[in-house]
Amino acid sequence: MANDIKQVLDIRPGKGMSVGQSDEHQRNWTEKGWDWATKHGNYDRSREHLNFEVVKGGIIQPVDKSRTITGRMADNLRERGITDPNAKLCEPKYRTVANIIFGGSRERMHEIAFGNQRVDLTHGADNSHIRRNKDIERWALDVYRFACEHWGEENIIGFYVHLDELNPHVHCTVIPVDERNKISFNKVFGGNIYDSKKRFFALHDEFAKVNEKWGMKRGNSIAVTGAKHRTTEEYRRALSEECTTLEEQIENNRKLLGELLADIRFAEKRVKGLCTMTVNLEEKKKQMIAEMEALAEELKAGRGDSEELRKKISKLDLDLQKVLDNLTDKRNKLEIANKQLSELRQIEEETRERALEYRRDLKAATYDLEHQVRYRLADALLGDILHEFKSLLPALDGEGQSLFDDTLLKDVAERGEDIFKCAIYLFANYVDLATTFAESHGGGGGDSDLPWGRKEDEDDRAWARRCLMQASRMMKPKGGKNVRRK
């Protein structure tokens, strides 16, 4: 069981921090916001009081909801004289924050957070009796120190520990400020895919040292293990189930959007109605004040019955107070209605974004399924072609055989396994390993003096073909030039 206890470290870039994200991290929701969150998410409001944040100096405190993360970021950058590249853009396009999640296997995180208390994870259960274990605070401080060491305490604008979801975890928001005191996600977290992966793997290794005393280990990357250890049928079935699940999520998302739009229309009508009432009351207030001033002027000038004038002024004063009370009430309700409408629109935006993500995931899963089928068909076809070619080649005369000299087909037929193995190393960008493998298996050809690596606009198919061609050259007998190592 101990082998299953793994750490979690996930880094996602962001083009700033939206109000919706900030509210989610801080749980800064209205009653309607909480109702929506608990209905559509895995939030347990009875445990919300257990959440906390770590602030500068490693101080643990309740979540401060008085200032949004967006506001904190603006204050942070202004105080340090750093420009936000998205500040003057209509649509943000630069990656100015890193959204980092720290955590681990659920069972272990529950032990750290709640000790031997058993949390009822049934939706709607009352867990208000659960108390926060001191270990979760100690673990959070260890993680906070880890984040400070790697990205600088001054760059951490939010460090929230959530104990009200299925799995306790940390949401850490970091501004990627480089040594030039400028925001640069590429400089801090890596620009190209190989650099970012290398840094991410190194971070996982270092984070594992932090988690060692907490009984959590580093997980194995698919890039290292090389496979999911599943049969083709199991993998096909898993992909098919994933596609079905995503289709269901898209349909549920569509229904949810319909409900949200209906709520938004109702909220808009309410805001409009309250605006109209507020305007009318303001106009009524002005008229009553003007009438009172006119009566006061008559009284002062001694025109008309003074007693009657005082009665009218007194009545108008009482009526005005009622109007003012009503106006205050309508303004308060309008403020609440505007906030609710803003929340609904934010939820609608996030729901639409989630729908787009589901569609992208579905497209990727569908492509993966097709890709796997295509791969299996091509693998079977290639084996048959090579077998037939090897059996038919000797039957050709000398001139016929010479037609296939220096062709990839003949090279693969003769040394297919070695060429494929070398190509796999090249595809994974392990150039040194590919060169060593070629040299140790009698190869070492290669005829390119150019640095080896994948081009930015090169798709998988073109990259794989180039790796195969280069592997074929490298597996030729020694005497030629090797691939230059990057």
C-alpha cells in the first residue's frame, strides 16, 4: 500500500487571475455561489472553516477574503515597480501567473489533515465536528518553504490550503518574475517542451525530498516508464469509455448552461427593475425636498396659514424619511443583485470554458483512439511487407536487387529492430543514448552536421519519419559522421 502513496505537483500557466478563480481559492461566495458550488462540485461547506492560508513570514491564518488575489497581485507589482504586460490589453495574452497545486494520495492527505477522524464524503454530509490536525499546518509550511526557495516569497500572492474538498491540497499562485525583475513564464518555468519537462521532473525530485518525512513518494512519469502497461483492448476500451464520459459531460454542461442563462435573464430583469425603482425614488426624493423648501419659504415669508404650512412640512418630512429608507433598501438590494448577476456571468464564462476544454479533450481522446488503431494496423502491415520483401529480394537478379540499394525499405528489412530502437531514442530527444546505441550495435553513420532536434512547426508524423531516416543512417557501418549532440 505504501507504494501507492504518491505526491502531487501540478503547474498550470495562466494569463492573469480572474475574479472567479480568486473567489474559488478564497471561497468568497455568496449564498447562491455556495449553492451552485456544492451542487456542481465536490465542496463541503461544513468543512470550509478548516481552510487556511500561509502568508509572508510563514504565518498561518484564516483565509483573508477582504482582498482578491487579483488585487493582491496588482498591489504586489505596483510596490515593486514591475509592469504587468496584460494590464493595458483588451484581451490578456501573456502568461503572468503559475497556478500550482500541491498534494498527495487521498488516504495519506486525510491522515495528515484529520488524523484518525473519519470524514463522511457523502454529498451533503455534515462534517462540522471535524477538527484540523496540526500536521497539515506543518506540511503546508514545508511546502510553503519549498515554494519560497524555488520562486521567491515575494512572488507568492496566494497560498491556500483547502480541507473542504475530497482531497486536501494547496493552491499556490506565483508570479513568474525573472532575474531582470520582469514577468516571464518562459524564463522561470521553461519555454520549450523539452526544457519545461526537464525542469518539471527536477522539481518533482526535489519535492519528493520534502515529502519523504510525510510518507509520500515521487510518482513515475509516463515518459520514463514508456507505457500504461495495458493491452491494446484494455487501452481501446479505456479510450472509448473516456470518449463516452466526455460526451456526457458536454451534454450536462449544455443543460447547465441553459439553466444558467435562465437564471441570468431573471437576474437581469431584477437588476433592471431595481434600477428603475431606484431612479423613481431618487426623482420622488428631489420633488419632496423641493416641495418642502417651497413650503419653508412660504412660512418664512409669512404667506398662508403658518400652522397648516408646518403640518404639511411635517407630513412631507415623514414621507421623505420613508422614501429615504425605501431608497436605501433598494440600493442595498441592487448592490446584492448586481453581485449575484456578476457571479452568474462569471460562472457562465467558466462553464463555457469548461465546455471548450471537454470538447478539446474529446477531440484529443478520439484522435488518440484513431491513432492507436492506425498504429496497430500500420504495425501489422509493415511486418507483413518486410517479411514478403525479405523473402522476394533473393529471387531478383543483381540489377533488380541494386534498385533497392541505400533505400529505407532495404535497411529496415535487414536491421529493422535496431533502426526502430534507435529511432525511438531520437524521437524522445535522447540523442546521446541513440548515438551510443548505434555505435554499440555496429552503426555510427549519420551524415548530418546540423544540430538534432524537433522543429517547432513539425507534427508527430513528420518528426517520426525524420527520426526513422536518421536512425537508418546512424545504423549504417562506421565511417560516416555521427549526429551532432545538442
